[in-house]
Amino acid sequence: MQYFLAADFSGSANSLFMYILGIGIFLFICIISLRFLIHAYREGLARGMDKKTMNRVIRSSALFSLVPSAAILVGLVTMVGKLGAPLSWIRLSVIGAVHYELLAAQSAGVAAGLKDTFGVVDLNASTFASIAVVMTICILAGPIFNFFFLKRYMGRLSVVSQKDNRWGRILVSSMFIGMVVKFMCDTLLSMRESSIDSTAYFAKNGFSGYVPVLVMLVSLLSMFVCDRLSKKEKLKWLDGFSLPVSMILGMTAAVLIAQGGTV
Amino acid sequence: MDNTEYNNSIHRIGRIWTGVGLIILLSVPAAVCVYFGVLPSGTAILKGLLSVGIIYLPAGIIEAVTYSPILGPGATYLGFITGNLSNLRIPCTMNALEIGKVQSGTPEGDILSTISVATSSLISNIVLGIGVIALIPLTPIITSAILRPGFGNVLPALFGALGYMYISKNVKLAIAPAIFVSAFYLLVPFGIAKAASDLFVPVAAIITILAGRFLFKKTNWLNKKGSEV
């Protein structure tokens, strides 16, 4: 099945081969999780820990994980249009999260010559491979650190934990805020590009340059509303869904604006 | 098994499975290249590393350093393969420690954390698997022309939401990069601004770090807010 010879890459991105890779990752996650679960459970029994408590932790963790897992699934929907279902599934099954995956995919795609608004139909085999490489390697520092240094680090932890790590937290927050601000400001570039030649921008992207700004604002406002609502006792469950729900509302606004042709 | 023996065994298992996990993770793009008979673009990878890796590679190490005392070794090894740490595994672990009435950092805490993260990883994996099966028939709709403006605006939607999430907690940190980046984008000739935007992630990050350093050292604000950052 030479899917990749087709003009539209979505068939290749959603090919049987990609699904087989996805199933392989699915099985690996099941195996590694069961391996750690069995090891810890046996060790707990050997130490005389209460079996009922351990079973309760299993039940509670399973229930606790259902809603956030559904939220991850909603996040997957936002990725499918860019990368196809199998690669999105693979990436969200392992280390990373939807915002990281989209960002890595976007950077690699644009660097490979695609327009900012590319979708799975715009990909070719080489850009698809480049995107898969970038998404994989940019997130590997954590597991690599664990592989080489975690044992030594945990050994020295008592000393380290006594130090003031407030500046470390500020450093991380600063890095992320810098990145977020940069990508928010990117919508200004779209607006500026559209104001220079609106016809060319529309022909390239299928919507006006003002749409990304409006989408960003809709998404930001939705997040604000979700945040406020999730502070109410009865709506606490909404917290895990705030990000994907806000994104989907923003994206829906883009579709509606494009359909209406008002902007 | 005494504490040292348990520690050694969990680190041995953790390292083995992390090693296997790293190989499996890397084998996905390798398999894509082999199957499609292509090589990835060096430029795309380099630019991806410059704009995303420059943030996420150090952040990954900082996360491991920060989260491992809460998770304990077993859950750290596993959680850093199965992902979704801050939004799922960490809260799940806190919940497990609460149920067991144990402290993180104790052998009992490590055991319950590992059980919790393993169960959570299994459940999210199964939910995602079922969801993908349900999505297959919907793929033509998701990739249709009508929905393209929606998927073409994934990043503005993402960063609108993330913007509220991060900036609402640290408005002062966001002021300096927002002024610098928007002024550059609007005042510099468009061609230069567009070309330079690819490299602006590290630039904006450095400006924010400098602003953060200034606020941390020179004012009381971050010292008071430090624990919330």
C-alpha cells in the first residue's frame, strides 16, 4: 500500500502502518504500567502494608484519572487535523502534553517550509518525519536525566531540599511566560501580513489575518470563564477540561467566522 | 526487602524500563523514516530544537528535579515515560498519599505513588485507545475543508488559553516580553520581523528571565509571591 504516493498525505498519516505503531506504543504503556504496579504492590505486601489501602489507591486513582484522560482525548481531537490520528495518539500516550506536541509540530512544520496554518493534507513524508523527530527529541531530557542521574539525585535530595528553590521556580515560569507571550504576539504578525495584502493572505490560509487574533481572544476569554466556574464546588470537574474546551471554542469561532465571511 | 534493597531494585527496574522506553520512543520517528523512505529535514530539526527544545529540554530536567521528591523514584521513572505529569500524575499521587495517610519520600509513600501513577497511566492509555477507535470514522470530517480554518488556528487557540493560565498568575513577568515582542513585530519592517520571529522564543524567554531576576532581586513582589510561581 504506497499511500505516500498520493497527493494528499492524510491517507499516509492515517495509514494502517501508523496505527500499528500506535498499537505498539499502547501495548508498551500497558506492559510498563503493569510491571511497576505489580512490583510496588508486591513490595507493599512484603512490608505489611494494608491490602485494603493499596486496593483503595488503585480504585481511587482509576476513577481520578477518568476525567483528565477524557480531557487528553479532547486534546487529541485538536491535533488530528494537523498530524492525523495515529501520530497524535502515539504522542499523547507518552511523555508530553497537547500544548507541547502542537508547538513542536508547528515549529518543525514551519521550518520545513509549510505555512503557519498547515494541516495534515499539506504534509509530505519528509516533513511528517521531521515533525515526528522534533516532537520526540525535544521532550526526552526528563527520562534521560532519570536514566543517568535520578538515583544519585535522590540520594542527595535531603541536602538539596533544604535549599531555597524559589528562584528555580521563577526561572521556569519566566521561560514559559516568555514563550507564551511570543506565540500570542505572533497573531499580530498575521494581522500585519493580512493588512499588507489581504487577498494573498486569504488565498494562502482560507481566512483573514484578523481571525487568529479573534480566536486567541475567544480562547482566552473561555479559559477565564472556565477558571471562574471551576472554582465553584459543583463545577470543580471542569478544571481538567478548561484547556481543551477553551481551545475548541476558539477553533469553533474560526470556523464560524470563515463560514460567515464577515472578517 | 530493606529500604536500601528496595531502593536499589526500583532504580534498577526504573533504569531498565526508561532505557527500553527511550529506545521505543525514538523508534517511532525512525520507523516513519524507514517506512516512507525519507530522511527528516536537518533544517527543520535544528529550527525545532532552537524554538522548542531550547525551552523544553532544560524544562524537562527541572521538572525531573522538582517532581521526583513528590513522586518518589518508581513513579518518577514511570511518569516520565507515560507523561501528563502536572495535569494528572502529580494530583493523582497527592490523592494516593492522602488516602494512605503517608508522607512522600518514605518507602510507603513511594509504593503508593508508584501504584497510583501505574494505575493512572493504564487508565489514560485505555481511554485514549478507545477514543482513537471512535475517532477513525470521524477522520474525514475532521480533515474536511469546512473545519480547516479551525485547525489552521490551533496555535492561537492554544496560546489564548495558555496565556490566561500563565499570565493571570504572573502579570508583571509578562509585561516586558509583551512590550518588546509586540513593538518588534509592529515597528520593524515586516520581512525582517517575520524572519526573526522564528528565533524569538529564546529571546522572549531571556527577556522574561531578566525581568523575573530584576523583580526577584529588587522588589518585594516576587519574594512575596515566590511560593505561588
